Amino acid sequence: MGPNSETIVLITGANKGIGRSTAIALARDHGYTVIIGSRDPSAGKKVASELVSQGHKADSVQLDVLSDSSIAGAAKYVEDKYGRLDVLIANHGQFLDKWSPHIPDLGTRELWTQSMAINVVGTAVLVEHFLPLLRKAKPAPKIIFLTTSMASLANALDKSQMYYNLNGASYITSKTAVNMLALQTLKRLDDVPGAKVNVACPGLVNTDLVHKMLPGAKTPEQGADYIVKLATDDALVRHKNGTFGSTEGAYPW
């Protein structure tokens, strides 16, 4: 088991993009032990090895949110090696809607099935397997779900919203479901003093999720900023629990 003084964080999809930038910041700037969750084990090991070579604490584990056995195996690995988990960052996600000509047309059923499987069901299974380890967190567990400001029900029909006309129904709906999953997860931790569950919206970030085709988008490092603040109890967000927001402020559910 890792020393009690360590903060142990698992980040899904941390081999690239926002997840990778979050892992680097937490390891480099805050001394966290970061576990790189990656569907491709070699890609996860590469990021972890880079961090270790720079004197930071990092590890990796194969984790595919579409596979129950992969999630269970990752949870067992963390339990056997560390005995607990202090922070879980559900960073994974896919935007499969055909918002650009470069994106293949999956057909309605396949599009919605895949979007829900990755963004919602996979996240729910992840939480289910890691909650027992999060209950052992020191001093208290933190869970951070990544969604989008577009997932706001209150703003869904507001034509002044920047992305009102975006073709992204399956992605947006799936992330709205993740928002509710976050609140339901917080309810399940009512009996754990100090437990925190928040939803972070990185904003428009130039990653593989949007096929790196959006001019003016944030860098992954900028996208990771609010996530890092929530994970480290930064003074600006220390009071936040059960919230949905970003560096720009809170969003209406």
C-alpha cells in the first residue's frame, strides 16, 4: 500500500489530451501519485514513464470503459497496490455526432448506442467498481466528472448560447446524463464526511475529441486547469461540492 501521505489519483483516458495534461500538472505541481488509465496499455505506460523519469510519482493501468472486466481489473490493481483511491477523474468521452464532414455517419441507432455506452454506461460501471476504494480515501474522496456546458437543461433552448445550432444531440444528451450520475454518486457518499463530487467543463479544447479542427480552442493544459483546481482543493474552489461549472463560473443544471 502506498504511504498515507500520498494522494492517489486515477484519471481515465490520461494518455493524451486533457487527461494527460491533468496528470502532468497533478504529478509535477502537486506531488500526487497519478495513475494513468488508458485503453492502450503501452500509451499509458509511456506517459507514466515520462513522469517517473522526471522524478514524479506515476503509474499506469489498462482501462477500457467499454469492458467490465477491464474496469474490474483496474480496480483490483489499484486495490492490491495502493489499498485506496483518493481522487477519481472520469476524463474519458467521445463526441461521435456528425458535426463536421470529416466525421463518419454511424446511423442513428449506432451513434446513440455508442455515445451512451462510452459516456454514460462506462462511467457508471467505473464508479461502481471504484466507490469501495474511494470510501477508503485519505482524508476524503473526490470524484470529478467531465462534461460540457452544453449539457445544461436550463440553457438547452437558449438561442443565444454559442453552440445552440451544433449537431451534437447524442453527445450532449449523454453528458446531461453524466451530470445526473454525478449528483446520484454524491448522494451515495452522504455517509462519508468530506466527500466531494463535482462536474467540470473544460470548454472548447483542441483535442482528438473534436478532431483538432477548431481554431481558437483552448490548449489541453488550459482545459485541465479547473480539473486540477478541483482535485487539489484550490482555495478558489474549496467550497464547491455538487457543482457544475468551469473557470468561468457555475452553470445552471
